[in-house]
Amino acid sequence: MKKPWLSLDKTWEKCLEMWQWIAEVKLGNPKSDYVSQLKETWIHENFGRKFVESNCFFCEYSGQHQKPETEGCDDCPGSLVNKMFNCTNESYDYHEKPIKFYNKLLELNEKRLSRRKH
């Protein structure tokens, strides 16, 4: 297991920043680069760290915090909010439907933050 360097709050912050930008690029030009290229571009231009697991802050967090009894996606920040979350879910697949994916992240983050208040 990697030494954790990314907190859960920072993970959500950076993930949402990146996906907001990707959604804006896709809204302005749906035929723009593949999502994987956009993720890599954003991380290299905005994050000052050379490597983020799969160019995904959720994957990076999961890899850093994975418990021995769990599997990779079990520790995904999205799954911590909703066990049914899966980044390749047909209705909001991150690669095929990046705007819907960003909206799903916003929904999950709202739920995550509302749990803190209670």
C-alpha cells in the first residue's frame, strides 16, 4: 500500500475541479479529446504531481487507503457515499457520458456533505 498523501476532502475537491473542467470542455466541444486525454491534461496542468493512479483522484485515494480485507473499488470515495457507485455505470459512464458523470459526482458530494451535518 502506498503512503497516503491525499485526504478524502482533498480527493473530492480535486476530482470535482477536474470533472467540472472536463464537462465544460465537452459542453463546448463534444468532439474534443477523449476523456482519458482530458484527465491527463488537467492533472499535468493543474495538479503539480506527476502521477495520479489512472489519472483519477478516486483511484489514487482508493489505492492509498485500501484495507487488506477490501478490493480496490470498495475504498473508492464514490462508493463510500453510495455502495452502488461505479464509474463505468451505464447511465453515467465517465468515458462515454462525462457530463452525466460530473453531475453524478456533484450529487454524491452533496450527499456526503449533508451526512456531515447530521
